[in-house]
Amino acid sequence: MTDIVDELKWRGVIALSTDEDALRKALADGPVTFYCGFDPTAASLHVGHLVQVLTMRRLQQAGLRPLALVGGATGQIGDPRPTAERTLNDPETVANWVNRLRAQIQPFLSFEGDNAAVMVNNLDWTAGMSAIEFLRDIGKHFRVNKMLTKDSVARRLQSEEGISYTEFSYQLLQGMDFLELYRRHGCTLQQGGSDQWGNLTAGLDLIHRLEPHANVHALATPLMTKADGTKFGKTEGGAIWLDAEMTTPYAFYQFWLNADDRDISTYMRILSFKSRAELEELERQTEERPQARAAQRALAEELTTLVHGADQTAAVIAASKALFGQGELAELDDRTLAAALSEVPHIQVDQLGPVVDLLAEVGLVASKSAARRTVKEGGAYVNNVKVAGEDAVPAKEDLLHGRWLVLRRGKKNLAAVEVTSA
């Protein structure tokens, strides 16, 4: 199991750790139980959570035993944001989100074998605890002066809004999680993002105070960033969610396919399960032929399969090819086609009109005269069929699934028309 430390370091997965030599010794001495926590502050995990989920998977494959904590208690409080107070969600909403997140995490882990994963919920050990018990048994062991130095707290104290006692106390709850999991499951390693380092070490400090002979560790992964300065996991349409109803598998696939060449090597090393030799070969291909996007395609296919399954991935790839004339649009199911077309410029119309009008209205050309010129030059397509004349009008029978037309100018410029009453 000690090899996993070298593997994680090569992949760039370790941003911070408490004591690498001590962790290596713990791994060499025997099976290690670790945990990672996820707060249900939304109805789904997003792609940023994949760093933690896939690192858990990687550690389990190396022989460690994972505890996946979905915080029914901490989810009602919320980890302090850098700039503003969180909106508190009601307990019923949080409970529903707990179940949704558990269902998303479970497929990534194995719940069989000697190092079978366990799902845990911190509401189990906080729900019955009184405020007096919490302050006496937990709060007594935290020092306010040290709590004030945590990055998330310090930034909020410097803001106009400040920080509430509720969010200030979050690190006590997370610290108690590590203590409880140490006592209940023999958990000696906590994994999380580097932005959580203060909360991770709060748990270590609490265990050291109450269990002085405990040998416990913390490991933090780096925060994923984008070379263009925008936030990882965000697009113009918002966050990229793992839930297929919130972000379609097609949009999920396209997010990775469109990754910047400057970022793809980092993404692959942290998120892919391909071997070092495979990753280095993809990096070489990206450097020599970036236009082929070999690394982006490989990662998009791998992650879409992990999150949404092989069938959905195959449908997404088929849709991507068909939109650009490399497959049959009519063979795409309604849902996949609709998801794909939602990612390109599209308009809704009540009835079909001339192709030149549709090309201009959807924005593929600047004007109707430009549309006529495009048709005349043979560069206009409807459902991958070249438009024959400037006066062409699509027929009702041309509509895909009774409502869609796919318009294309040249090889790469796509748009869609949805007919609402044909």
C-alpha cells in the first residue's frame, strides 16, 4: 500500500499532508481506514467533487478501507464560504439531499471484500447530543485564538458581513466527525480538499487531546483550477453536476472535451485511472497534434462512463458524430438529441419557413442575403443534407422526433430549430 503515496504524488493528488513518513509507516503496518466528507448543500455533487470521490476510489483500490460521510448534520450548518453567509436549508431538504448524494457516491466504491466501504452520516452522533454536552465534551478542547487563524474564518472576519457563530462552529463539528469515526471504525486518515485544511487539522487536534496515543493523519488534494482564470467546473450555464437531470450526459461529456490544452494533463493525472504510460502517450499526442484533442476525448469518455454508464456514453459519442455529419441523426433518441441541441444556438418557431430565414434567425449567418450566398456556395445543411436551392423550405417530415431541425453552416457551425406546433 505504500506505493499509493508515490502514485498520488506523481499524479499531483497530494497538496498537503501532515507527515508523509508517518503515513507511509502506517500504510506499511497494516490496513488503514480513511474517510472523506461531503456536505449536502445541493441536490447533487458537481465535477469538483470528482477529485475527492475518485481519490477515494483510488485509495480503496490500493487496499485502504473508505468511509464515505454524507453530512446530515454539517449539511444543515454549512462550511463557511470565503465571502458570504450560507442560506440554511430545512432538515427535510437536507435529508433528501443526503440520500441523493449517497446514491451518487456508492457506484464509485466497493462495498464487498476485506476493505468494503461504509456509508456514514454525522447526524447519527449529533442528533441526540444536547448543547451542554457539545460544549462540555467538544467545545472545551478548542481554542478560539487558533480557530480564528483558519483561512475561511479569517477571510470572513475581514469582510463586511463577518461570520455567524453557527458557521464559526463548523470546524468543531467536523473535528468531532474524525473523533467519532476514529472511535467507531478505527479511522486514522482524513482526506479532503486543500481549502478544508483547517477543518482537517481541527479533527487531528481534537483526537490528539482526547486520544493522546492515536496515530492519525490528514491528506489534502489540490483545488482544480483553469488556465484561463475561470472557476473549474463552471460554464456559462452554471455548475457541471453529476446528476443527469441537472447536467445532461452530453453536456458533461462536452465539458471535458472542451478542456483547455493547458489544463488537460493536470485533469488526466488527477482524475483518470489510465496508467502512467497511457497518460504520457496522451500528453505527447496533445503536444504534437493538439487539434486532434486525443487526451480530451479519452478523459471525456472515461469520466462520462464512470458517472453515467457505458450506454449513455455511447449515445453521447454517437450524437457528437451525427451532429457533424458522421452518423445518422434519425438514429438518436429524443432525449439525447434534445440534450445535444441544447448546447448549440437554437430557436423556437411556430411553423416552418424558408431555410434562408431560419439560418439568419438562429444566427448562423448575419443576414438573409448571407444565407442565400451560403446556400448557393453549397455550405448550408439541414439534418446533414445539403440544401439544394435558395427557396428550399423544410417539410414536416424532415423534423427529427417531430420537432427538431439541425442546421449547419460549413463543417463546424451548428444550430437548431425547434418547431413547437408542426
